[in-house]
Amino acid sequence: MTGVKLDHYNLAILRTLQTHPTLPQRELAERIHLSQNACWRRLKQLESAGVIQGTRLVIGREALGIDLVVFTMIRTRSHSADWLTAFREHVLGIDEISDFYRISGDYDYLLKIVTRDIAGFDRVYQRLIDGFEIDTVTSYFAMEALAENRPLSL
């Protein structure tokens, strides 16, 4: 586990910050009925335990014209640690790949690619396969995001 007790105050902090990450600490403390000092101590404990790992800005990709989302599944015959290390480094060097998972089942890896258009996806695909022996690549184009970046259920 984390070494931090997830009591109702800590869970309240986490639930609140998932939906309001820029909330001032004073207002957070008021919402969860703690003093500012106690709230600050709990935040620091949650951060040091790795429960809170920073905040991030969510950009409206559609507003910037970056609205093609592709889920790509990869099957490979190579399963060594060295191959995975090299492949991970290669994939992380492609900025359009926003999420990257090693998975179980018929495929070995799942990638979420976010780009402007089909031509952009093709450039990512060409970079992805360059220099790596990959058995199968299957891609699914998202038609609509029905739910995205939802808060974790605590």
C-alpha cells in the first residue's frame, strides 16, 4: 500500500482535487472541514507517498484541431526485457502517442495516438514500425469520446 491511511479526510481531499485540482488550499480545507494546517500536512503526506503525483492541464484537443484519436494494438514475437526497453524508448519518442500499455490477451501493447488527421496518423505509424520487428498492428479510430479522463472511483 502507500504507507498513508486513506481515511475519510484523505479520501475527501483526493475526490475534491480530482475534479478541482487548482482549488486554493484554504478552500479545500473548508470543503472537507479541516484546518488549513491539517489539510496541508495531509497533502504533503499524500504527495510523499506517491498518492498525489502532481496536477496537469487538460487541453481541449478539438479546439486546436487535434481531434483524431486512434487506439493501436500491437503484437510482437519479441518478448525480451531488452526489446521492451528499446521499444518503450522508441514509443516514448513519438509525441503523438499519449498512452502506452503492455497488455494481456491477443495483443501485447495498446497505444493511444492523438493527431490532427489520417496523414498525421500515417506519419506516426511509419515512425512506430521503423526499425522494429512487429508481427501485427491493428488500429481503431475513435468516432466519439463518450467519457474521457474520468476521476478515479475512491
